[in-house]
Amino acid sequence: MRAKYQEVLDLGEKLNIKDGKVEEADGKLKVWGTASTQYEKDVLWNKIKEIGGDNPSDIMADIKVEDDSVYARHTVSSGETLGKIAKHYYGDAMKYKEIFAANTDILKNPDVIHPDQELIIPNL
């Protein structure tokens, strides 16, 4: 089982999942840990489903979320727009308005963002 889900375990390390624990028992892989945000938890679950299907019976994952006040935190890279960021997190570029509204303390115009700004990606 561990080999089958190795990509999930590697992703957990890349995302710096805290208090991570993995056990193999009764033909199942059991995984625990705490993600920083809901987005990181969703990324892990998407990887689990990619490997094991929508309802995998050979893995049990208990992933908690450390900060559920936001969906994610995003550091702006050169060339990004709020629309591109919204598409990445929500699958809908028009949700840029929600990101702008959550960051009016540092953004004055939704068309002007700068590299290295840390944006809150709100829960919808």
C-alpha cells in the first residue's frame, strides 16, 4: 500500500504536513496529519482520489486543518493576476472579486497586484 500511495506521502512532505504519521495495517494505509489550510488538505485528497478512485477502500486519511479562517494564503508571482489566482484556487476566474474583497487592506485596485504580496484566499 505504501508504494501505491507514495506520491501522496511525498506531497505531504512537500506541503509540510505537521504531525504526519503513516501506518500500514489490515491491508490499509492509515495516514494522519495537519495541513496549514483547507486548500492543502484538498490538494492531498485530490491526489488520494487520483490514485485510489473517488472512494478508495485501501487508505484511511485523517487530515486536520490548522487555519480554517482562510482557504489558502498565496504569494503573488510575477505575471499573475487576481483572475489567474482565482482560477487556480476556485476554478473560476470571476471569483477574483472575492479575493480582492478579502485583501482590501493591501490592495486598492483589483488590476494592480505586485510580486511577493501575500494574499488571503477566502473560504467561499
